[in-house]
Amino acid sequence: MDRVLVTGGAGYIGSHACKALSRAGFEPVTFDNLSTGWADAVKFGPLEDGNLLDRARIDTVFAKHQPIAVMHFAALSQVGDSMKDPGLYWRENVTGALNLIEAAVAADCKRFVFSSTCATYGDQDGVVLDEDSVQIPINAYGASKQAIEQILSNFEATYDLQHVIFRYFNVAGADPDGEIGEFHRPETHLIPLILQAIDGQRPALTVFGTDYPTPDGTCIRDYVHVSDLVDAHVSGLKWLIDGKGSRAFNLGTGSGFSVREVLENARRATNRDIPIEYGERRPGDATSLVSGSSRASSELGWTPHRSNMKQMISDAWQWHQSGDYKQ
């Protein structure tokens, strides 16, 4: 069975990707330092504990498992934190990715699927972003991801490292089978924060900024169901295996939801009231970010079947109520 090295495979998106890879006939090998992921999420292949800043450890894992490809999710990803400590994001994200890319080339593993972000496009309000939109990141998180995209391009030119890049915004939902779900330490994503506020794990959900130039004053984001997202990553891997060359794809629904709209959908989906408090805008947050996915649809045959707000919240609520996330 062909192996795929999945960095961050113990995390939210990475663990769902491992399940999707297993279903597609691959053996996922998780590489994770468990700083934000959790070992119980690694259910579909072996776990290798390691840090991407440790090049020797990466080389050891490549030699041991001889993967045919890399799927790279591991990264720091909080916009606010990246504004407070940009050096940390450049060091962890960019240096870590460079170590991984160099190790992959040294091991002659020249298929690389990269989890990037639409934050590389910056704040382009009123525009449905596509792959040709100008990349002008406004925070260190987006800039670090854009830098990694450039590294991949350079390594393709020199070493023929074939890569697929996926740019997306907010990921939501949980495995429909209930095997895995979303759990961060600490939690920072909107929907699980809402669910924690609903069941009393936190006193209230804080809405950061109510004076954005949007219909209800709160910022707008595009949301994709995690199961749809990782299906695209598997399709991207198959794209590389079929020799179709390097390509970038946006993953989105083409429409966005404001924070207040997400709150109202959560209230209806759970039939529970949500305690809310209001705070100031966070530095680095854009007003409205929406991504199209026409290229992914036409070239990968990707359709986001579960990426409607009702389904995403319902799947997340089912996982949340199971109690597995508390382990």
C-alpha cells in the first residue's frame, strides 16, 4: 500500500485527511508534534512524533516509510497571533516547510500537496476570489503561506517538485460518521466556540467587531465542510499521481456568512440560546473574504456536497455532544 506523509495529521483537518486517504487506498503516516493535535485522532495509520524544525527527524521518517507523496497541513494559523509575533510565524511555518520540502526532494518524494490559505489574497472586499486574484496578504499568517507557495515554485523549477496548492478560508463541521471532529487547545474557531458557549463551557461567545461595512456590521467569511475539503486534497494527490503537473486551486462555495448569520444558523440547528458579548475588531481581520472554486470543479471534479451552514453546524454539534472531543 502506498504511503502518504501527512504533517499535522493529528490535528483537525489533518486527521480528516488521513481518514479520506485511508478510504482511497493509501496508508497515511502522521507526522505531528502534538502541540495542537491529539494522539487519539490518529486512527488510520502510524504516528511519528516530530517537529518540522528538526530536519534530521524528518529525514528519518522519510527513510523509514518511503512515502510517495507529502500532504502538508502542519502550521501556526491564528491571524491575531501572527500580528502579535510575526517572527514566530515566519520561523515555524516557513522554516518548517522549507525543511520538509528539502527532505522530500532529498528522499526523491516529489509529489507535494500543500494546505495554503485564501489569506494570501489579503482584504479584497466585494470580490469572489479566484486563483488569478492578486496575492497581497495583510498579516504574517497569510504572508508565511504565500512564501511557502513561492518556495514550492522555486523547487519545481530546480528539482521538478510537483505540487498542488489549496487555498481556502474557514473550515467547519466534523466527520459525518462521528469518528473524529474539531478540537483545538485552546479553541479559536467560530463554530466550536459557539457550541462551547451554548453548553456552558465558556461564559459567552465574543463577537470581535460590529462596525464592519457589511449588512449587519460583522465580518463575512466563506465556509467549507471539512469532509469536502479533504476530498479535494485526495483528488489533488491523484492529480499529481496522474502526472498532470503543478496547480493551485481555491476551495470555497462562492458565498459568505457573517458572524451574526452563523450565530443565527447555530441557534436554529441546536435549538439553544447563545450567550454573546461584543469586543473590538482584531488586528489583521479582513472585512469580507469569499472564494470561488470553479477551477477545482472543472479540473478536479470537486463538489462541496456538505458545505451548507446547516449541515456543517449539525455535524459539529453531533460531534460536540458525543463528548469525544473532551478526551
